[in-house]
Amino acid sequence: MDIQQQEGAVMQRPKVTVCLPTYNKARYLPAAIASVLAQEFRDYELLIVNDASPDNTDEIVRGFVDARIKYARNPQNMGLVENWNCCLNLAQGDYAIVFHDDDVMLPGLLRREVEVLDGNSKVVLVHAAAQAIDESGAVFCVAAPHTWPPLASSLEFVTLYWTQGYVVMPSAMFRRSLALRLGAFNPDLKYSADADLWQRMAFEGQVAFLDELLISNRVHSSQTTQKILTNSLQMLDERLKLAEATRKLVAAHGGNLDREIDRHLSRVLAIDLPELRRWNASIPHVMRYGQAAVRAHPQVVYSPRFLAYFGLSILPPSVIRWLKRVHIRWLSSGWSAARKNSTP
């Protein structure tokens, strides 16, 4: 694959590669690229890999003139996770971020995370808090404060992942050589390949967390998560695959998280039901998903949340969307106040 570099590109090895795998996101890609180029930390390459998009992605990338941009186009569509791995293999930086083509970096992300990785050789991954934005870029939710400890590793990190939080992928900077040594992202997983890799990396060193809003995570109906959720039972299969991979990983390191994993599965399978309906899935589809969830994970029937959400999912999608907005607005208001109170 040919990598195009703009004139004046510096050929020395960069500290960081910002990987920007993209497919058919012409609407959001300019904001994503601009947010990377606006970072005050400068020792990076921006590697954009177009996964054979049918839109005008080529034209958009050519519209940005910056020596740090490298651009490649796959001759045919490889798929989401395969393109992530393609990016990592083409990257030159010691550290890497796999950034999303519809998200926005906030000021300080690269600088702050490089400081963490440079300052502690035991840290293999650093991630940050995020705010959620809608299709127009308006902020509608900020992350709760103190969702992660400053440092976690091995079983502690995996336990936290399955009990209280997740890593916002486009905020995650990691040691690229270690990710490649571990086999990079698992292409058998489409929604949770990042979680799988972070968990494997956590047994190799420490995971750091910056409790600072350094990323804007865009939520919209055409993103991959929503497509997977509403595509037959693919999300259910994804959740079960990640659970099984995690059980094996933990067991290989002498641990057991079956109880925590089972509880988490019951919780997220319950949440999937109204989420399906929110994204306009039919009631019969929701029912099939619920039945399949019970067959695959029988413990879910003992969850009061599952029964309540099963009933909620028969409401019209517009009503569920309204309830979701009200709930998020209420949560975000409390989290914003808590963040302001905790700021020195």
C-alpha cells in the first residue's frame, strides 16, 4: 500500500502516531482532522487510512496541508478492526492512538498523555475522561469524575472494566510495540476489540487515567455501535465473545471474575433492549433479542432491571429517546457540578 506524504514532510521517527482509520465519514472527518492538527504537542504523524470509502474522503484529506499528514487508501474494504491493525502496522511512532473519524480531540490530549508515558516506563496505556457530543457537535453529557483510579493493572484493571467503567477508545494512547507483540486487535471482535486489547495489555504493565475532559466522543445513529446493535443478534454475540475471552485471560493469570462478568452481562443485556428500540428496531426484533439473551445467559431472568427494561422496550422509539435525553441531562448536570467542585 502506498502512503502519500505532503511536500515538506519530516521523515524522522515521530514520538506519536495518531492513527485515523476512516470509512464513509466525510461529514465528520474534517472536524476530527482539524482537532488533531490543533494539538499543541507537535512531535507526531497523523496517519489517515481510508478503508475504500465511496464518499469524498480523498478530497477532504487533500484539503488539509500539513507535513505531518500521511495518507493511504485500502484497495478494498478491510473492515473496521482489520483497518485498525493496518494503521498500527503502518505507524512509525513509539506511542499510538487509534482515533475515531467522527470524534474531536480537546486541547492538551497528546501533550498530557505523552507526559504520562514518558514519565513512567511501567505505564503501557493511558486514557482520559470524555464528554459526549451530538451530530452537530453540541455537548450533552460529561463523564462522571473519578471513574478510574490514577493507576491500575492486571486483575484490578479488568475487574474495574467489568464493574464500573470502560476506556474511551479515541482517548487511549499506548505503547505500539507492546500492542503489536500481543497480536494487536482481535478481528473476531467488531465492537469490543479495543476492550480485549486493553485487558491483555493491563497484564503487561500499568494503565493510567487522566481525570480530565480531553476528548469529545460523538454519538450518532450511523456509528458502528448502533449498526452492530441493530444488526440481528451481532451485539449479543459480541458481548458473549468478549466475556469468554476475558474469562480465559483471567484464568490464565490465576484469577476468577465469573461473578463480576455474569453481573455485567445481565446489566448490559438488559440495557440493550430499550437501546434497540431507541434506534428504531421493531418490537419483534427486540423480543427475539431478549429471548436469545435468556437462552445464552439464563441468569439474566433474575435481574429486575432486565424485566423492567423488557417492558420499557415496547414503548415507541420517540418516547424512549426522550426518556434517555432527560436521564442523561440529569446525570450530566450532577457530574458537571461534581467536576467543578473537585477542581482546585
